[in-house]
Amino acid sequence: MARPLVFTSLLIGVLGLFVGCLPGDQTPEAGTAANAAPGLATESADAPPAGASITDDYRQGTPVIGETLSMAPYLAPLTHEGNTTHDVRIDTLAVEATAGPGIYYTAWTFGGSVPGPILHVREGDRIRYTGTNRSDEPIHPASQFRNNPESSPFARRAGDLDPVEAMPALAPAAHAIDFHAATVAPDRTWLSWAPGETIRLEWTARYPGVFTYHNSMPSRTMNTGLGMHGVVVVSPREGYPTDEEVARSYVIVRSELYLAEAARASAQNDTDEDPAGATSSDTDENTGSATPANTGGPSTYRWDHAAAMAGTPSQVVLNGRANLLHDYPLVASRGDRIRLYVINQGPVQTSTFHITGIVFDRIWLGGVPANELRGLQSVTLAPSESAVVEFVVPADGEYTLLFGRMSDENRGADGTLVVQTGQS
Amino acid sequence: MKAEAMKETGMRGMRTNRQRAGGVAPTLVFTSLLMILVASGLVAETPAEAPSGASAETPTGPVATDRVPVTGGTFDPILLVGDRRTTTVESFLLNRSPVTNGEYLAFVRANPQWRRSEVPTIFAGNGYLAHWAADLEPGSRTLAREDAPVVGVSWYAASAYCRWAGGRLPTEQEWEYVLARSLPEDPSARTTAAGELLGFYADPVNALVELLARGETRQPTAGTFVLMPGPVVEWVEDYQATILGSGADPTQLGCGVSSQLVTGRTLEDQAGLVRYTRRSALSARSATSAVGFRCAADIE
């Protein structure tokens, strides 16, 4: 403790040196047309400074805000002409989710759902992202969405879209976000932020396609396996050639879970329904913090890292839960041209997508118009890879959506497309 | 310390500037943090001197005096130290158990400025003792049980407690040294334990509740120390030793960068990587329900 004044002065001097390194003080990215590859999006000369800011201004409320955010399998429509700036909030939080019948686990999420919200933008749009790390706060997403008009329009319909509601949970950890659709300096933009902190960052969607976003903190495998992934659909500036003919669009996200049953002993007999204060006793409808119907006990399944390293998932799921797309099938009408935005979030396995009874008429690898293929029976996607596929449904019936690895059989990596004439 | 070196907040800077205990940059940051604490009167300059405005009694009774001598030695920490892997830890004393809610209650009774409704928010964030019923009443929730490890305490609070109790926080290396020696020696059992630890880190609050329900927080299930390993991240004196500056974060380990820091590929290494980054991504005022602490002391 000697010489406090000297130390304090030294500290001030040292902090002064840091000021020059903080994000936001860097020279603004000033791209020029000359730097851009021909035919691809160019950087704007008036782009704001790169980097992210992290603040302590804690805020409660709905975890998902943005006009073009939606829950899989739905894609929010773009109603603007040309380009715009999207203000998007996707908070990070833990929930008790279900991987399949009777299988509950503590999921790490963007926005309270697995997969996280689907963001739809147009090539050239700017995205201003805000996220508060609420992994130490008990949140009941469906209540937030239903009761808070600030929520994304599709999130407000969450009660219809996701009948098995996620319950509050706590899993405090620092998080990070990495939008693969963005071209930024990652060490200045994809920063981590601790529970209670809020990050703000911006990026421009310079390339069309279907891109993952995820938590880049270690362990990436664990974060993704626990549900912390989402999708940005960047629609091409000029669209796809078949835009006028597409009747319906859906988003399909494949992912793996590595869960093992957690040891449970007297925990089951614990009469304390709310051991960590994970459920709020505040029934104020306006704050959306009503106590959910079943608080239950501790989650029954837990992350199995050894299985993840070996690549042997306990479940492989479409849109976050085994059998979800069987229980709630996609629908179409005979003769419809269907467009699917398909992505494999891994985290480990490569997989092949096929629909029984269907040949894909058009395939755009990565969702990029220039990467067009025709007439394939299947598309193979490694983790983070994506495709936009289109096909015409020939007849009434039930078609099976398959991400096929024979070892995935019976683990949930399939769904149903129900086709009926005149389906609305 | 050169301006260029201080500006190296990227990976390269962290590796070359990272020092073990006694390193200049982290010591400077922490000394200055402690200066802030001292200047605010919240922490006594010496353990015997009571903070201003508090009673002068020194702790007795529920405060843990059950300190275990740890014999110093060398070990391989999870993260590289520059180009060196092996590091040396001097002998020291470490609490057998994490500080409990009962012990922490004695602390806030004697030090009103650390009560939940009194503490300045710059020293403790939103989650400070969030699961307690009131300032001086932990209440009936499982995590608030008298014998449960106290969680929802900031680094400032933990430091203040340890000083009040006549000790200090352990250093990162001291703590990791004890953890490494608390895992089973048998490689297969060690791997299983590391896998269980990763499961804890994925679901720390539920894991802690389960351990409390099974009575595994009173006695060590193996080894000497209680909840070592455990689901709770524990504060150490230099928890930010892997970070040099504010804002830009050298532990920003985006996809695939971690191989620069961790040479091993075992589950123990991977659990360590999650633990290091989780711990060093906290701020000194972070008070979450998966962070607690235990105290250490120098051997007189």
C-alpha cells in the first residue's frame, strides 16, 4: 500500500494510453469501390467506426426486438424498398428447454428460443445489434413476448408457434456473438460481455445468403450444442430469379444435442420450488414476469462434452426439438413452389438434406444467387453451411424432410411436409 | 511499461505480456482497484483496522478458520505462460470450504456498508446477494442456506471479506494449482471428473442446487477441499490476469483461436479453457449466482 499517490497517477497515465485503443476511437472504415470485387457489394464510404461498445446499463423487458425477426420455421417479410438500417435487440439468456419428449435441459439461447430468432435483411442493409447478457436473470420468454408490445411481431405470436414453452433458468456466463454475415475486425467487434452487461455493435450485410450467428466464447461446441445459434437470411439485392413464383418459404435449422442424464438424488424431493430465485413471484402482466405454470425441479439432462468430442449426439433436431416438424408439419398446396432456407448448425456433423418424393429444382449454395445448381436429389452441408432450395410439390400427400446420416435415424432429424390441394 | 506493449490488447500482446504473480500489468490494475476500495473506506488497509463506520470487532464464530496448508510445487496450468508451460507456486494456506452464507452474514452484520441495500453499485452489480430475502436475512431458498457457498458476490466484496477475515483471495495460479491436485490422479477417473466439470459449467446453478441437496457441500467427496472441483467459479485476486486492457478483450477466443493458448486436448484442458475465459470475462463488480469464493492466507 505504499505511495498510493504514485500508483494512482501511474494508473491515470496508463488508462490514458488505453483510451487510444478503445473501440470507437479507431479510424472509420472508409472502403472505396476500387477495393471491392466486381459484382459484389461494396463498402460504404460513410461507414461508422468499427468496433463494439459494452456498457453496464442493465435493462429488463422483452429479449427480442426488431421488425424482421421471426421464429423458425417462419421468415419475416421484407417490406422496405432498397436498403435500410435495422435496429435489432437479441438478448442472451438461459431457459429450460425440451430436446424431445420428456427430455429437459438448460439451454443457452439467443432471445429465449432454440434456434435463436431468424433475422431477415436485404443485401446492403445495415444492422445495429444490441444484446444484454441476461443469463443470470430468470426470464419466461413467452410471457415477455405476449405482454410486451415492444417485442418483434413474430415473437408476440410465440405462444402459437411454440406450444411447449421454455421455462426460466439461470446459467450465468459471459457470452459473445459472431454474425457470419458480417465482415468486421473480429477482435474489436465480436467482444464478450458478462452477465448484466450490454453490447452494441453494427455491421453491413454486404453479401447475400443464409448465414449463421453464434456464440464464439469457448467452448464453441458447447455453446452451439446447448442451443446458442441463429440465422441471418440476407436476401439478394435483385432477389432470386423465381421470386414471383414462390408460394411459401420456410427456414429449417439442423443441429445436434449432446445430453446425458444428470445425476438426480434427493434433489427431486427438494420442496423448494424456486431454489435460486429462478421464477419471479411478480405477476405483473406488463412486465411479463408471471410465474410459469410448472417450475419443476432441476433439469434432468446435462451437457456431455465427451460425447461432443466423439461426435455422438443424443439428439439431432430440426428447429430445436426432436419431432417438432412432425408434430407441427410444414404445409403447402399442390403445385406450390416451395422455398426452403436450410442451414446445418452442427456443431460437429456434416449432413445431407433430402426430401422424399422430391427433386430440388433449384439450389443456391449458401443462398447466393451466383451459386446456382439444378435438379439435385440432395444437398450436403457441413457445420455452418447453408443452401436455399426450391421445389414444386407434385401431388397431395406427406413428404418427409430428412437430414440423413443413417446414424441420425430415430434421433429426430426429420420432419413432415403436408401437401393438400387448396391449402391456405 | 511501453505504450506499444500496453496497446497490445490482441492475442499476441496477451501471450507476451502475461506474467505470473508479480507481473507488472495485472499487479498495477489490481493495486489500483484496491486503492479505490481503500480510498472509499470500504476496506481496511490492514486486516486489524476496521473500515470506517463499522464496528471494530474482528470476526469470530462462523468465519472459517479451517485453513489447509498447501505445499508449494510446480504444475502445468491450462493456459500457456508465454512459451512456458510449467509454473511454480509457493506454499500457502487455503480455506477448506468456500465462504458460506452464514459466514458472509457475519461479515455484513459487522460491515453495514456491504449490505445489499447499502453497497454502492460500483462495487456490486445487480445480482449482489439477489437470492437473499433481505439485507440481514438469507432466507429459505436453497442457494441461501446457511451452509451453502455464498454466491452473487462481487470481486470487491470477496476481497473485502477476506481482508476482514484476516486473509486474502488466492491468486489464479494458487487456485488452479489446488484444483489440479484435487482431480483424481488416475487418468480415466480424471477424464470422467473433467467431463462432469464441463457439465457443471453448462448448468452451474442447477448443479450447485443438486450438490446442496445431496449434502456434498459440507465435506469433500474426494481430496481435501470442499467443492473443488465444483460448479461455482471462484474469485481470485488476479482473475483478469489474462486480460490487459478494458474494451478490447484478448481472451476473445473466436472460433479456433483457443489452440494458441491451450496446448492440451484433454477434457481437463477444455474445462480449464471454459473456466479461465468465464472467470476473466467478469468485471470486478459482477455478482452472479455462479460465482463465489474462498479465502487464502500467507504462511506466517
